[in-house]
Amino acid sequence: MTKTTKKGILLAILAAALYAINSPFSKLLLNYMPPKLMAGLLYLGAGIGMFFIALFRRIRKHPSKEIQLNKNVFPYVLAMILLDIAAPICLMIGLRATTAANASLLNNFEIAATACIALIIFKESISPRLWLGICFVTAACLLLSFEDISSLHFSQGSLMILLACVCWGFENNCTRKLSSFDPLQIVLLKGIFSGLGSLVIGLFSGERPENFLIVILALLLGFVAYGLSIYTYIYAQRFLGAARTSAYYAVAPFIGTLLSLVIFRELPGITYFIALGLMIIGAWLSAYDKPLRIFHPARKAAAKNL
């Protein structure tokens, strides 16, 4: 395993650990905040946090050696922002209708969505081992999506979370196309514009914040779980590619599930534990897949600056 590959794996796992706190703590805050406003505040928190980091960088006069975004990648930037408006809204709505532990595990469907989109649309190579891992993850997600296996009744909350994962699967691949550019600039755009978009949708639909302290807490959660997580995730994509980064990122739901069980003391049923076993096998197969080692010249140059 090369040094750059190890660096990519560590960055992907760090991104996963930062994002893992999202489901359990968002579930808590949703008791006091409507879902669309909550989604907007999470991304806005990421954007505001990155703005202050960029400001600090400028005050300290540390010139960025990163490649700046340009008009040629505008379609990917626009798609990234729109998908980042839709995905967290779906997630917050889903979180209200299912348990935080279930939601944390279902987030692993993002692996399957990202990999399939990477292969079909963006022509990224995927090994048989990764496909097998994706099958296990998908099977676990389908199992978690049924409220009652005997009657095959779908859980609306689970379906909304799976829809969020599909949106993030497309978004991950769009972000992959931007991964040679300045991650700080990318997260700043994601946070400010996606956050404002969700806030506008929430306000027009009649949602209103009830507590200023909850607004601050949501912004802080967004900075950590979205801002810092996305920042390190983009760096990881430079070394591993979209599909493989999402595979290593699969550790996030397990951390999130553990936090959910500790915070909410929700003891899941037998279906949950069967799904957990399938998910662990799928994540293990995916995480030990051979990483992508082909770098675009621009990414090679940028990687040396890390």
C-alpha cells in the first residue's frame, strides 16, 4: 500500500468519524427545529465555518497553493449545490420518522449509490469485490426499509433516507470532478448556497425557528459534521476515487449507530441486528477493495501540497 493510499484512507475515515455525529445529534435537535430549516442550518454552519477558516488563512497571509475553481466546472458546482439542498432535507424528514440507529445504518446505502453512479455515468472502474460489498450493503438497507417483513410494508422514513443517499451518491461523483480544486472553496460554496437554498424552502413552507440556542447548536453541528467532514472527504477522493472513498467512509454509520444506542437507549429488534451483520460484511469487502491509483496531473500537483 503506497503512502498516498494510506493518506487517502486516513482522510476518508476521519471524514466518516466527523460525519457520524450527524444522525444522533440531528435527531435530538429535530425535537426543537423543523426539518427543512434544520437541513439549511447544517450546511450554512459548514459554510460559515469554512468562511472563517478562509479569513484566518488570509489574515495570516498564507497563500493557497490549491487550484481555484473556474467556469469550466460550473455545471458540476451547480449540480453539487442543488443535490446538497435536496439530500439533507430528505434526511431530516426521514430522521423524524425512524430511529437514529436505523438512520445511521441506512446511510451506508450511499456506498452503493455512489459506486453505481460512478460506474454507469462517470465510467469509474469498480472491482468484483467492491460489487459484492455493495450487494451486502444494499441487502441490509432493503431489510431496514421494511417496518414489517411479513406484510412487506415499507417505512416512509427509511425510504426518505435512501433517497437522500441517492442524492448524495450523485453529489459525491460531482464533487469527485472538483476534487483537484481547493477543498476550502468547494465546502464554502456548498455550505453557503446549499444552506441558504434549504432555509428559503423551509421559510416559504411555513417553518420557523423556535429557539435561538438550537439555531447556534445546529450551526456548530453543521460545521463539524458537514464542513470539516466534507473538507477531509474531498482530499480523500484525490487519492482513492469516488467509489472507494465512499467505501472507506462506510465506518461512519457504525459510529453513528453506537452513539445513537448510547444517547437514545433504543434497543432495536432482530431485523436490525441481521442488517447490521450484512452491513459489516459489505463494509469490510468494500473497505479492503483495491484503491484507485491513477491520478489526474492536476491532482498529482495538488496532492504534493497536502
